[in-house]
Amino acid sequence: MPTQYPKISIITPSYNQAEFLERTIRSVLDQNYPNLEYIVIDGGSSDGSVDIIRKYADRLAYWVSESDSGQTDAINKGLRRATGEWLAWQNSDDIYYPGAFFSMAAAVEGHADIDLAIGNINLINRDDKVLRDIRYVTPSYGALLAEGMVLTNQAAFWRRSVHTEIGWLSDNLHYAFDYDWFLRLTKNRSGLHVAKFWAGYRLHEATKTSLQTKKFQVENEYILREHPKMTLWVRQLYKLRRFMLLLLHGNSRYVLRGFWLRVTGRHGVPV
């Protein structure tokens, strides 16, 4: 347990996700973290989401339901209102696991040089059943350039102070804005990884990742134009770095499973 409880602000962008929204909200509030600011920005849902939000209104620092320009706009609205020392956003169909906030607070205590903290996640289905675990390593700018999204917002927290230097999420991006954000965040900044499972990333047929794969690819290519190009051998070195760090922390079965999935052509398929 941490000896201090830095203020944590969580933003949930919401739009017509009533099936999952209450589980997301409860996963934040049921942390029972003593220094929490929770903000929900709904984009004008018509599926009963607003009724769910109202149910918890007395425990929210702020909420609104109004038309916006999409997920990026909604998150930025929340981030601009946030007053916590540490910030994060959790999508309205994903969840935090019990104890995640206490674990994060304990991890960053005494680390004034750290601006980003990440944990591991589980891929989950509509019913919260675990499909597969995803284990990360210490995040870095080079690793993100070399391998893509080697972390996820579902289990990532950063200092609010970074916004004074690098601004907000890019409003012109609607799909790969998280990749752009974490590239900007990790450039010239230190992060840490905590080998605990902080969140569940839900897979279902209505997710943007499932429906808009090509648009993600287009935005990723656009984003990478603004960053140095990496040669194939450098990308392979970063991949080797990740494998070695995973092995160093006792994840040999996880690494072997990854190799097996690639060899059998099932990489990316939950098992």
C-alpha cells in the first residue's frame, strides 16, 4: 500500500455503450481510492447511457451529455477539466481491476523522475471472461516506434504536468490518437512498468479496432511521418529487448506461447 495517495483523475468518454458502461463506472468507483476525481463525458447517447450516468452522478466530479466531435474530443474535454496529479482515460466498455489505483500510487511513490506508469491487461469478452493475458515491459519512445502499441491506455497513467509541455490529444486523429499520444508522451520522458494486471480490454464486434482496421493503418502511417524511421534490424533489436525483459521477469511461458502463436499463424487470435 502507498503511504501517500496522489490525486488520480479518470476520464471516461461515452457514446451508446449502455451494455458495458455501468461495469466501467463501477470498476472506477469501486476502487475506493481516497483521492479520486472521476469525469464522464458522454457524446449525447440515446441508448440509456445517460440514465446509468445519472445513477452515479453524486460520486462523479463532473459529467455531461452533449454532442461532440468524437472520442478524442470527449477525452480532451475531460483532460482539460482534470485536476489530479495523475491522469488516465478508461473507455466505456473497458474496466479496471480491483486495487489498480493503489498499486499505481505505490509504484510511483518516490519516483519524481517518472511521468508514465503502465500495468498489464487481460483481453476480455462481453461477459468479462479472460481470453488472454497481455504482459508489457518498461515503455519507451524507441519501443513504440519499433513495435507499435506496446502499451494500452486501459492500464496507463501519466502526470498531468506533461500537458503543459506537449498539449492534448490530437483532435485531427480519430482512430490512432492513442498511439500518437504515447509517442509524444514517451519522447524524452521516463516510464515504468508494474507487473500486475490493472485492467481488462474488452473485445467485441462493435469496437473501433474491429470495425475500422484500415483507418487505423492510415492514421498510423500519417503519425509515423513525424518521427524518425527505424531500420529493420533496429526494430528487431527492440523486439529482442522486449523478449529479454519478459524472460528476466519470469515470463518464459508467455514468451513461448507468443512464438507458438506466430508459428501456427494464430498471432492476434484470443485463445
